[in-house]
Amino acid sequence: MKALINNSFEIDLSKPIDISIPLSNTDDNPIAWYIEKPTIEPVTFGDWVGKVAAGSSTNFNNIFFNPHGHGTHTECLGHITREFYSINQCLKQFFFLAELISVTPEVQGEDLVITKEQLERLLKGNDPEAIVIRTLPNAVAKKHTNYSHTNPPYLEEDAAHYIREKGIKHLLIDLPSVDREEDGGKLAAHKAFWNVTDVNNLNPDARLNCTITEMIYVNDAIKDGSYVLNLQIASFENDASPSKPVLYSL
């Protein structure tokens, strides 16, 4: 099955490229921000257990997880504001023209940083609606890493400013955060991307309809270039939701 996007780009819907990391209750699940792995377990009422293998007619599980720390998730500016904003209310469109780039973060002191100059060079003047950043090296271990206390690479503030100035509305990256793991609460890249100058009193030009998706995984077999992105979320009234970004070749 094929579809025409914006009367300009044809995609084959039978060939999705899933760049999300599945959530599981195993040690293979990626983790960030000092929490434990997710919990997926059957509901119990007295002697009744919601599991077919235990005699129930259905499997009936509770799931306990944190969208920010347990895998691929999409967040809105409500992640950093005093006032509540929901990803379910901020993200109302789901198909975008995206550019996938691969970048090797630069060494800056004890950190690895993605810079504005690198993004300028790799985007080559393109102005997509979404940018998908794959960091190098691209070990499969990203799908299972416990990032807590590891100081992963991150985006410098000027790079986030540049993405905003390019008019890019959706930023996707294979790291647990666009900001440094321990930055004293500055969250400079988040604020620069969303154009949030005061988290206690939101400025009128803050970017309510823009999103950041973190902890994706882009297989090496997927080439850099232009794609159509289908950004799928669950309908959580929360600042973030687990998500399933899917690319389609043009």
C-alpha cells in the first residue's frame, strides 16, 4: 500500500522502519535517571491471578514505568514548565518530512557534545520539519544500556538554538537527554529548542507544538537522508508519552 504525503512525497506503508526501543520488564530494557527497570505483572485479587498460565481466562497485567527513563519517549515543553502541558494536547499532527543525520560528538573536556557547526554541515541547507540524530559509534548496546551516572553525550545550547532557528519542530535523538546528565538543572538545550525563557511564566512565543523524542535507536542499515516520519504516541495526559517513531523511505 502506498500513500501520498502533502501531494509531494510517495511512501510505501508496507515498509515501515521502526526506530523505537520496546519496553520490557527485563534487564535488557534501557534505563536512565537512576531508576529501576519497568514492572509488568498480573493483577491479583486474593487467590485470583490475571494470567492464563495461572488459571485465569485472560492475561491482565499492570505496568509500572517512567516514560523519561525507560525507553523511547516523546515529550512536550510541559517537561520543563511549572504550568501543566500535555503531549497529547501539544502533538496534533503525526506525519512529517524528516532528515536523518549521523554525527560523532566532539570531545569537550570530560564531555562528548554535538555542536551547531556539526549540524550545519550535516544538514547541508535542508529545512526539514523533523531531525533524527544518530550518534556514532552506533553500538547495538544503546538498546540495553543503563545510562545512569555515565555522562552520555548531549546537545550544546547553540545547536538547539540552531535547530529552532531552522524551523525544525521535532527533534529525535538516540540519547537519554538532549542535555547533560548533571547540569545543575539548567536544561539549556531543552529551553533553547522550545524557546522557553521562564519556566514559571511561559513566554507567548514558546513552541507549544514542538517535541523532543529521546532514546531512539537507528540501525546502521538505515542510510542518512530524507524520510517521512510517523511520530506515534499513546494518549497520555502527561508531559511525555512512550512513543513509536517510524520512518518511511521516500
